[in-house]
Amino acid sequence: MMRSRDRHNLLRSLVAGVFLAAAGNAVASEDLEPYKMIRSLQYLQDAIVAGDHSANEMQRFLLKTLDQRLRTASPAVFKDPRNVDAVFVFAMSGGNPQTLDFLAARDVDGEFDGRLARVLRRYFQGQGLTAVAAFEGLVKEYGTSPVGPYLALVAGNITANADPAKAIGYFDQVRLLAPGTNLEEAALRRSLAVILPTEPGRGFDLAAKYVRRFLYSPYASQFIDMFVQLATDDDGKGDRSRWTDVVSMMDDPRAHEFYLRVSRRALLAGNKDLARFAALSAERLSPSPGSENNAIGQLYGDLASISSSNVVEAAKSLSQIPDGALSERDRNLRAAAQKVVEQILMAPETSSVSAEPVVMPAGEAGQAATASATIPSAPAPTTSASAAQPAAATPNPEMEASLQTYVDQNRMKLKQIDDLLSEEAQ
């Protein structure tokens, strides 16, 4: 059996042959059968979703070459049904849909399926919902033909909102007919989008399939967005390993980025436990301790810790994050958190409580992180000797306990950080 690398090299050689023929010899270009050129396009598109992004430029060139070849082809070329199928596949593979209209209008011998040409025209014009019934019949009719999986993908797209269950059926058909191709990549990604609101449990299986096969696709960012949502929304409803097992199949840089995005989304959703877990997971995968991504993970972890008993330590850690390692958005988030910390640590002004100022480290962004707050001191002993003792210059265990009591009593102020985070999410 041919190894995947050998197969990939062979495909690249075949595509290169098409390019040489098309670019270097006009006569040879005119002699190329459209269905052979379509195969080269399919090879390229499959290579792209497998991670070979250098093929993007080749794809654009081949689409342009194919368009010219189809428009200048003689009617005799379309006596071969494979070339007719090639026109339909071309239109549904990112090619110029007007070329299909052009050729169908010139067809005097009935080589083109007029029904299919008409419903595709409506789809490309944004009127696909008006042809749902027609697509359903055509998908069944074309079945396992070269056009079949493309039609099933289009049918799934137009029914996704109106009938999610039927759309999933179409996408499953695509995956069955075209495994390992750019069609399966699109079907997996769109299936996840459809089931995310209603069947999150099935989403983990789809996510695992996508990560194993198409993690390096140029469209993977759309998948990651949905997977982050799936993980954060599911947290607490089931076993966390349902999605961490999927993340373990990623390489370290992508897993690191994924955990950072989960941490931030969890913060915005108020899930501090998940935010801390994801931030720590990202820290373990950080390429270097002083990297920018590591600083972002530290920020999210500190923000998640503000609601815990480690509020002072979290505030100190926040102020130590280099300003240049954060984006403007995250710098604003840190500044908002520091303001809330100040309010959390601010004691009420009462004559019955002696106070000791606590100085917080100033943030490098220029945001004042000095809390002009006061901390209740520990109750004074009743002995006359102790009454003459000056106030302690540094916190002691009794003061820390008093601080914890005060923070617990004023925990409602933490709602302000949630409000600020919610504003940041908008």
C-alpha cells in the first residue's frame, strides 16, 4: 500500500504536469480533458486541507485555467459524460458558477442535466431554500456518482438551519462517499456547527475525527472556535476528559493555543475553575517561560484567582506581567481587574477599627495598582504591656485571617469583575 507521503508527492507531480502543460503550451492546454484537470484540482484541494498551504496559489491558477478550458471547449468535448460531470464539480468546488450557466445555455444536444443546472443556479444566487425538494431528489439520483458527494454537501448547507437532522444525514453521506478529502473536512466542520446547540455529546466524536485528520487545514480556525465553545459549555455537565482527550491528540503549540482560548472564554462565562485549569494546562505547554503566550496564560490564571482567598497574591502576579507581552485588549482586562482588586481590599471607614495600609505593586502599563485601602488589624490583647506595642509594620498571620474574613464578607463586590469581563466579551 502506498504511503501517504509517497501518494502526496505523486499528486504534486501530477498537478505540476498539468501546470506545465497549461502554462507552457497553449495547444496542449486545449487538448487536456476537463475531467483530468478536475482530478488535479481535487488533489490540490485535498492536499490543502491536509496542511499543504503552499498549494493555495496553485489552486487559484488551476481554477482560472479550468475556467478558460471549459469556456473554449468544443461541444464534442461534452459527449463524454465525465467532462459534463467535471463542469458541475468545478462549479461546486470554488469555480466560476457563471461558466456552468454559459455551457448549459449553449447545450443543444442535451448533454447537461437542465434540472441540476437550474437548482445550482438558484443555490449560487442565494435562493437554495426554494429548491430543497429538488435537491433531495437529485442527491438520491446522483448517489455515488462523482457529482453525488458535492450535491449532498450543498443540500446539507441549505437545510442546516431549517432541518438540522436532515442536514446531518447529508453530511454523513458526504463523509461516507468522500473520506479523507476536502469534502469530508467541510462535512465534519459543518456537522459540528449544526449539532453544537442540540447534541453536544456527539460533538466530541466529530471533534476527535477532525483533529486526527484535518487539524492543519486552513479552515481549522473555524473548527477550533466551535470546539472551544463545546468544551466551555460542557464543563461541569460531564467528564472533562471528554474534551481533554481530544486536545491530547493535538501538537503542543495548537493545544497551548486551545487552552488559552478556553481559559479566556471560561473567564467571560464566569467559570473560574475551568479558567484556572485551562490556564495551568496552557502554562505546562508553553514553549518558553518568558514567552508572550505564557504571559497571557498567567493573566487569565490570575484573573480566575481573584475570587479566591489568594486575591492578594493574584493582584501581585497581575502587576508583574510585562506590559509588552499583552495585547491592548488584555491590558485593558488587567487594568479593570486591578481596579476591582482595589475595591475588594478597601475596608470600611470606622472609628473602631485600626488600619494598616497595604501597598500593591504598580502595574507596568501605568495603571495604578496601589490600593489606598486599609486592612483591619487583629484584636489587641488586653494586657497593659501589649497595649504599649506599636502597630505591626508588616502583615502577620492574625492580620491575614482578618483579611480573609473581610474578603469573605465583601465577596459580592466580585460581581464587578464579572460585569467588566462581560463588557469585554461584547
